Amino acid sequence: MQTRQMKTILVKLLRWLTHPIFVFVALQIVWLTMIILWVVWFMSQQETLSKLSSIIGSTSTINPTTGIFTLVIGCVLLGIFLVGTVVLFVFTQIQSSLISQQKSFVSSVTHELRSPLSSLQLSFETLQRHQLPVTVRDKIFSMVEKDLERLSQLVERILIAGRLDRGIIDYKNQQDEIPLREIIQHVADQQRHMDESLSQRLKIDCSPDLVIGASRLALTIVLGNLLENAVKYSPAGAPIRVQVTIQEYELWISVEDAGIGLTSSEQRKIFRMFHRSPRAQKAAVPGTGLGLYIVKSIVNSMGGRIWVQSEGVGKGSRFTFALSRECILAS
Ligand code: ADP
């Protein structure tokens, strides 16, 4: 038992010691110390060096002003070199994390494409080869509908993420008159393919008289993604709550679940493009890591902001997005 523990500690230590950030920082410390030691040694030995030069009969002497000037220039150049290496290092770190995120995105998308496609193929073959009773045919048709919905949602998400990334879409100036409670209910109905019992577990706290001016499409995508995640990342039957509150300057819309929750480190990363938490991947929850990136970009393009709160693993999550209070047309 003890040797196993030692082994894991050693492996962890080795991984830590060979981590690029550690190696980079250690190298910077090593060469900075080396330069400082050299300079200190040179300054302290100046007298000896002068004596040595007079012994060997050299006529040139070291001018202290020139010496200090050279030292200052040397320090400035070293500073520039240091800043340059830090910039290059940060750049390569960003690139490598992007590459690994893209790899995980490709594998998620491949998986997301493969499962509905295989299911569609199976349904098609079953319908083609067998004479089936109407009830069974209807069941297969509804499965086909779900798979097609899943595929079109995936393609739609990739397209929207690309457009948002290039700054092509701007939802700020799109103003539809939206009865908020109605649209929340409508989005929840659209999400019923994820969970038939959604209407029983969902509670909507929103005045039926509240009407806002905003892009209907944007609001549908944002609410759809947040509700979908609330279903995906919480146990079947656990309550989900959508709450709308009017604050002093803003309108807050939050989606709260009693699911797997988020650690503070996960909370910092989940809005990044392609980011999926290892817990979600381990639990084989389907996804691409695009949903929250799209949600955040859309909310920003509506002039709003979004944040998440969670007490930690297993304690549920609450996603809130805020729009300017000026969007309220009636309440
Ligand atoms: P996807 O769900 O496709 O992985 P998202 O961008 O929607 O991508 O979410 C990113 C990550 O944030 C998820 O992989 C998951 O780890 C985490 N997450 C999102 N919503 C929730 C939630 N309601 N509860 C817990 N974790 C969540």
C-alpha cells in the first residue's frame, strides 16, 4: 500500500517537474541568477582586475561611467529578451491548449454525429425489412424525429458558433415583442425530446404580463441551451427552476438545477469555446463544449452579461443572464 502511495507521489512529482510552465519558470530563474552572480562577481573583482591589467602592462583602464552605461544597456536588453520569451511562451501555451480543445471538439462532434446516424440507419433498415404494427412504426418515427432534431441542432450550433466567432451576428438591434413566460414555456416544450417528464420537474417563476423587446431567436437559443444543460447535468426527475426577476437596472433570467454542480475551477472555464469538464466527459454525457460559448457570445451581443453560481460538486448550478431593464416593454 505504502509503495503504491510512494509511486503515485513520485509520478505526480515527475509530472509537475516536467510540466512546461515549471520548466520555463525554472529556466528563467536559473539564467537570471547566473547573470546576477556574474555581474556581482565582476563588480566585486574590479579592483583585482585593474591590478591584473597593470601587472600585465595594459595601458587601457576601465572607465566607471562606461562600465555602468554598458551594464544598464545590458540589463535593458536582457529585460526585453525576458519579456519576449514570456510572450512566446504564453502564445505557445495558448496554441497548445487550443489544439487540445479542438481535438476534444472533433472527437465529441464525431461521437455526436455517429450516434444519431447509426440510430437513423437502424430505424431505416427496420422499417424497410419488416412489416410492423402501426404502434411500433409510430415509435420508430418518433425516434427518427428525435435523431434528426439532434443532428440539425448540432449543425446549427456549429454554424452559429462560427458566425459569432467572426462577429457576423449582432442581436442587439433585433427587437421582437416577446411575452417572456410564453417563450420560456415554448422553449421548455421544445426540450421535451430530452426528457418527457420535463414539464413536471420544471417550475417557471415569471409574471405572465412581462413583455420584453429582444431578439426572439437569440432568447430561444440561450434559454434552450441552459435548459438542455440543466436536464443533461442533473439526475432524472430532479427539479429545475427558471426564475425571472426585475432588478434596479437589469432584468435577470436564471436557470437553476439540482444536478452535478460545478467546482470553482470549472466555473472559470465552462464559457470557453470547446470546453467540456472532465467530469462530463467521464460520465459520457453527450455534448460538444459549444453550448455555453454560444450562450455567452449571444448574451454579450444582446448587450447583457451571464454568470454561474454553484456551491460545488453535487450541489446544483444556477446560470443567470442579465439584460438591460430598458428591454422591458410591459410588466
Ligand atoms: P456541452 O454541454 O455540449 O459539453 P456546454 O458548453 O453547454 O457544452 O457546457 C460546457 C461544460 O459546462 C459541460 O461540459 C459541463 O461540464 C458544464 N456544464 C454546463 N452546464 C452545466 C450544468 N447545468 N451543471 C453542471 N455542469 C454544467
